[in-house]
Amino acid sequence: MGKNIYKVENPIYLTKDKIREKYWDKQVLLTNIEMTSDFSRMDGAIVRYYAFDARDELYQKLAELRISEGEDAIECCGIDYIGSINLNLYAAGRADG
């Protein structure tokens, strides 16, 4: 099976619950991540790409976004697995922190 990633057309900010509802059991590339006020969990983000078992390809897309849009444009970003088991792949802080 090929390692396909899918670009989200017209990406918008979604709450964590909406992300879970829409991208359950998928890997997602998130930008503009917002945390709860006590920074204990993600409150929401913008899903730019999603995939099934394509972590390396999502990392490549993240690197491309950093080059094309700049660190400030994509702000807090990362790659995560949305599902019933805890398989967090990557949680990045801001580029300056």
C-alpha cells in the first residue's frame, strides 16, 4: 500500500472535538495549535494534511510548509495521531520556544 497523504482543501481552525470527529484514526499535520489556558491539552488547531501510516511524508510536508509559509505563519505546529490509543507522533512547540 502506498503512503498517501491528503491535503485539506480550505483548512480552517477546528476545536479538538471537531478534529477528533472528522479525522479519527488518522495522522494529522496541525498548525496554529492552541492550548487550553493551563496548557494541559490541545484546545484546537488547523489540520493541513492527513494520512494513514505516512508519518515520514507528513514530516516532509511540515518542512515544506515551514519553508513556503515561514515559521511565524504556521506558528505552533506538529504531527499527531487522532485515535483511541495514545500514539502521539510529535508535538512541537513554537519555533522560538
